[in-house]
Amino acid sequence: MMYKTILTGVTAYISTGLDYLVILMVIFGRVKHQDRWLVLIGDFLGTIVLVGSSLALAFFLGFVPAPWLLGLLGLIPIFLGIKLWVQGDDDDEAAIASKVTDPKSLIGSVALITMATCGADNVGIYVPLFTTVATNEIPLILLTFAVMVVIFWELGYRLACLPKVAMILDRQGRYITVAVYILLGLYILWENGTVQHLLAIK
């Protein structure tokens, strides 16, 4: 059960983090080596706000009596996946890079970039996830998210030095994200018994 919970947390973070990994590479391309720790702090702050908001929404939705109704939240990541597939990603790399030129405001800038570029996607994924898992599993998922923030921060820094890898991730990351969004949505629909309930009605 513990491994399943960790895998769920890792999958959820990767689904929302692949696009952000490209953004991290853009940021690292503009900041000095000694300032990269400030990027991590800003990343954590932005992530804490997004995860905290998702937990609060999930808490209130937890009062919904029928679990299969909560499963309908799985339609959100499916919608986000289809939207990303059709419309693509509209993040402006030049605008992002221009916001991280001043080391004095780097932490706040990274936190705002994290919330602005990942807000809708993260909340759209995390709220259905938190309403699906058991309450005692949430601390482990939060710990998994914290570890993944550090891993992606380090990965983003390393990949910023490898333009060819960054180019491949920029091109293919979108399709990987689409696939994971849709699979997560289907998992949430199934885990909450929504699919079974709708099939039983028929």
C-alpha cells in the first residue's frame, strides 16, 4: 500500500511537473550558480501554496456523501489533457526569463512563476487526487511531492547544461503530459467507483 501511495504521488507530480521542468531550465539559464538555491526556495513556496489550496478544496469536497460523485473530478485532468493536446502549451519563455534577472527578488519571482504557470493544472490534478486517496495516505503523498520538488530542481539545473536534451523534452514532454493527465483522470474515475456506478445505471 505504501509503495502504491508513493507511486501515485510521483505520477501526479510528474504529470504536472514535466512542463515546469522546461520552465526551470529557462530559469537556470538566467541565474548564477550560487543563486540556484534561491530557485529551490521559491519553487517550494509556490508549490506549498498550490498544494495547500488543493488540500483545502479537497477537504470541503470530502463532505460529498457519494464517493462516485467525487470520481467525476477525474474529468478535470482528462479535460486538461485533451486541452493541452489540442491547444499546446502557451508559456512564454522570454517573459519567464525576464522575471528572474534580479537575484534580490528571485525567490518571489520563482514562487509567482510556479503558481502562475502551474496553478490551474496542479489544482486540477491534486484536488481529485486528494479526494480519492485515504486521509492517512496524504502525509506520504506530501512527502513524496517534497522529494520530487528537489529532484526536478536538480534535474532542471543539470538539463539546462544540455541543450539537446532540453530540446527533446520541450518537444515530447507535452505528449507525455497529455497521456499521464488522461490516465490519472481515468484512474480517479475508476478508483471512486464512478465508472462502475454509471455502468450499473445502464
